[in-house]
Amino acid sequence: MHFEFGSIPVQIPQFKIRNSKFIFHLLGAGSFPLCGAYHAPYSSFMPASSVTIIYASTSGHTEYVVERLVALLQERAPQISVRVLRAESAGPEDLTSADVLVLGSGTWHMFGQEGQLNERMHRLLFDRCTGVDLSRTPVALISLGDDRYHFTARCTEHFMRFLKDHGGKTFLLPLIIVNEPYGQEERIVKWGEKFMEKMV
Ligand SMILES: Cc1cc2nc3c(=O)[nH]c(=O)nc-3n(C[C@H](O)[C@H](O)[C@H](O)COP(=O)(O)O)c2cc1C
């Protein structure tokens, strides 16, 4: 067990990605766009002994969500190894080193535009990981945003674009946290439970 917050053993004896082809709708008020993504089916069970969570967080919101998720996994699934890395410390090999990858980021202003990934996540994915093949690594996404911004939680689209370009597929709907995560712990738990369900 090896990660920045401490050792996190999580029990996930098998990993099953259910056949799925679905269009997800990113929730959001007002101008938030619908985002469609097809997910090619994973047809077999895969033993999952490890999860890598890579996140970027500037004001600590995404970090808080990741910490809540890790605490849940530690409590409910204590046999699998969970490794947590900040995006600025991660490299291409970290995206595929575990059985399952979780990416987390808030939505930020970058290059003169709102609705972008946190710059540290952007640099990791679009500068340092240009050659990554994610076709064998199921992915889950955590996106944060704020409804005071026009492109609320739009970072999800950039994640999906990266996955599409690298053969990656998500195995459940993204966890989208709009506004401060404090007080939204129940949503994190419910998503975490679905995350674990997919692995049994
Ligand atoms: C300068 C700045 C730009 C932001 N731009 C957006 C945006 O375009 N869309 C959005 O949904 N949220 C935006 N946010 C809100 C953040 O995504 C939100 O606060 C998030 O929880 C931050 O997560 P973090 O602390 O983990 O980085 C912005 C916040 C700041 C301070």
C-alpha cells in the first residue's frame, strides 16, 4: 500500500465492467451542455487489486472529494491497494499502472477561457501523456465546478476527449460535484458505492 494520505487497503475481489453503451447527460442548470459518450463494452471479469487515483486541486475541493472516496473504500473494501497521486507528480506510466484509474479535477480558467481542466491535470493529460494507451484500463471520473460559471463543470468534456483519443472508457457515470463539496458527502458515498458495485 502506497500513497500520499496513508495506506489504503480496499477489498475488491473482482472487477466487472457491465456491458454498457450509454449516453450520459451531464447534469447542470442553465447553459450546461449535454455531453454524450459511448462506452464500448467490457465483456469480461477482471481481477482488480489496485486503483490509482490521480487528481488536481487548487483550492482543495477535489482533494476533499478524493479523501472522502478513499475513506469509503478503506472502510468498505479493505483489500485492494489504492494509490493517490497529484497530477503534477504523475507521469504516463501512472495512468496504466493499476487495474483501475480514477481522474479528478475541478473546472478552471486557462488560456483565457473558462471551462477548462485544472491546468495541472491538463498538463499531465495533454502534454505528458500523449502516447498513453488506456484501452485496458477502465476509468472513472470526478469533476468539480461552480454554477456561477457559464461552463459549469465543463472539465468533464476535456476528460472525455482525452479518453476518446487514448482508447479509454469510463465504467460508470462521472461524479460531478457542483459548488463546494462540503455538505455533499452523501453524493460522494453514493457514487463510491456504485464504483464498488462495478467491481464485484
Ligand atoms: C479562477 C477560477 C475559474 C473557475 N472557472 C470555472 C469554470 O469555468 N467552470 C466551473 O464550473 N467552475 C469554475 N471554477 C470553480 C472551481 O471549479 C471550483 O471551485 C472547484 O471546486 C475547484 O476545485 P479545486 O479546489 O479542487 O481546484 C473556477 C474557479 C476559479 C477560482
